[in-house]
Amino acid sequence: MIIFIQARYSSSRLYGKVLKKILDKPLIGWMIERISKSNINLPIAILTSINKSDNLIQDFCESEGIKYFRGDLNNVVTRFLDAGEFFNEDIFIRLCGDSPLIDPEIINQAVEISKENPTYDLVTNIQKRTFPKGQSVEIVKIESLKRLLKKGLTIEEQEHITLGFYNRKDQFKIINFESNADQFKKIQLSVDTKDDFESMNLIFKYFSSKDELLRASWNQLALIYNGLAR
């Protein structure tokens, strides 16, 4: 099992967002550090595209000693399949690179569910969203993704890698896990726009130490977001 972080520089709503810096570290750098400082002992790789704009993401990975893979920009399903073959992995955890405050405990929860349900094609917490945005985790089998690719995917399904599973939920085994605090499901803990980035800046600056920031749970972060939004 490997963690694949999906990232591209050419984000339409906030160009270059994954490398935008807060406290002198890119968003994706904070994400990797939060995971690396946890008890998750899994390899991590950034999956980006072969487009020239993503040379900057490759440069970041090489400077930080982070594994990476470059594939098709728009056909993300193929990118992930090729990456699975490149890293010789059968199962991957998909995370989005605009989620600098991902909670490793949610990842752990998904991993345990995946281990307990080995016949499932997809373990997810977004089929029914109860966690904040920016706390999304999906675990996918490579063989399941190969089956999906044979279904004649639309352009949208090729780009949004797991959409094809959700659109064919009667053909695949999907298990969705939920939080016990779904009042936070509409909270934005990912960065999609300039306003999101400014909100994320405020959340980071709320903490008095880096250690507190790295250890903060998604519940704590949601409460801080609510407090700052008032």
C-alpha cells in the first residue's frame, strides 16, 4: 500500500496553489510533514502531470527527497494506473494535494477498514460526506481501477479518478465511513480559492508552535475554523 498525493500546478481557480507557501513551507509540504510525523508507516509519492508547468512540482519533490510520478494531465485514471505499475503497488491511498491539514488518524481509520474488508474495491469517506473538505481519503485497488477503465469512461470520469466508481456503485463494492460530528461537513479545510488560502493562513497562525499545528486533529481544526469565521 502506498499514499498517492494528486497534485498539479495549473489549478484553474488558484494557479500554483499546492506550492503556495504558508510559514515558509508549501501547502503540499505541510501535508507530507503531518503524515510523516504520524504513526503511518507507508511510502508517499506525489502524482503530477507531464505538463511543463508541473516541472515546478518535480523540482520541489527532488529538492525534498520525495518520490514522484508524472503522467497524463487529464486522464488521471491512467496516471494512477501507470503510477501503481511504476511503484509496483496493488493498493493506493488517494489524497489531494490541496489538503495541507489532512488528519493522519482519518487515513489510519481508512486503512483499518480496508484491511478488514479486503474484497471491497473502494474505501471512502466522501460518498456521503460527513468530514470537512480537506479531510477526504479514498483507498483503491489497482485491479479495481483496471476494471473501471474498461467501462468506457467519460472525460469527466477520466479526470476525477473515483467518479466512475460512484457512478457505477451497483457494479463495484464501495464502503463509506463517517464521522461522529457531521455538523462540520461543510467546513472548508482544503484550498481551492484565494479566500480559502487566506483562511488557511489564519488557521496556521492560530497555533503557538509547529508541534501543536502538526498534532492538531480535524475536530480541533474545524472548531478553530468556526471560531475564525465568526
